[in-house]
Amino acid sequence: MDREVTLMEMLEAREVRAGRQRELLERYARPVVSFTLNIAGPVKNGPVIRRAFREGLLRLEDALAAGKRLCVPLCTGPGIMELRQITALSQLSPGAYGIPEPPADAPTISVDETDFAILPCLTCNHLGHRLGQGAGYYDRFLAHYRSGTVLLCREKLIREEIPLEPHDYPVPWVLTERGLYEDGIPARLE
């Protein structure tokens, strides 16, 4: 059985993962990035996680200041989300499931306009098969999306046995604190 991970180990892993995420975004320098503001699990209410989340928001503000177009999901119905462009983080407010969302009148961005998406998961395997919350929001998104996509997952949460259904779509890149996996193979970040 695995040993318990300390809070400090989780934070250190998060910093490594965030650094690798920055490297990936800089490397591909795409103009439109879609991201989620959800943190899976009960740990999201802890003060350290809230601090880490605030630091991530600062990086998003830097991206906006650098002229990147950012869009976030807006839940518009059961299992349905649309990508909406934001120009400032102050536009976000708690929406479905308490996750920060853009206003309903924010410009809609089609999946074809999005160059790079950062997706959440509860767990995944190195091949990019993900397990979400079960409502199908990202399954429906991935059914129409064909650009670069990365899953963010703590290495400790990786499980090689993920139940698959016909509507599941694998994501080509999985980013953990240990590195980037491309189609299940460790990839080099240079």
C-alpha cells in the first residue's frame, strides 16, 4: 500500500507541475487557451490549496496582459458547456458546482477557434484516458475538439486501469509533477 503524502509533498508536486505547464504553454505559444477553474476533491477548501489557486490566477492575469485570448467553460445546461472568452479574471463568478465561470453574455468561442485546452480529471492513466465527475461535460467537449489538449493530474492519482465507455476520448498529453506523457510515453520538455 502507498504511504500517505504530506501536504508539503503535494505543494512541491504542484509547483513542479505548474512549472512544466508554463514550459508547455510557452513552447506552443498558442493564441487561444481554454482552461478550467475546478480543483477536484475535498482538498480544494484548504488554505494552502486556495493560496496555490490564487497563484495560478496570477499566471492567468500575466497571460491576459501578454495578449493571449483565454476562454473558460460556462455550464449552460445539464452536461453542456460552452467556451467563453474573458478579458479579465474579475469577470468570473461562482457558477455551476461553485466553479468560477464567465458571465452568460461573454463572447462564445467555438472549439475550432481554440488552440490549446487544459482539462481537469479526478484520475487518468498515462495514455490520457480520464475519469471526471460523471456528468459528461468534457466528453461532449472532446467529441468536437481537435487541437492540443493536456490533462493535469497528480502522479499519485494516476491509475492505469480506467473504465472506458464508447463515448470516452483520450487526451494526448498528461502532465504530472514528474513530467509530461505523450500518448503514454514520457516526453521531454526542453
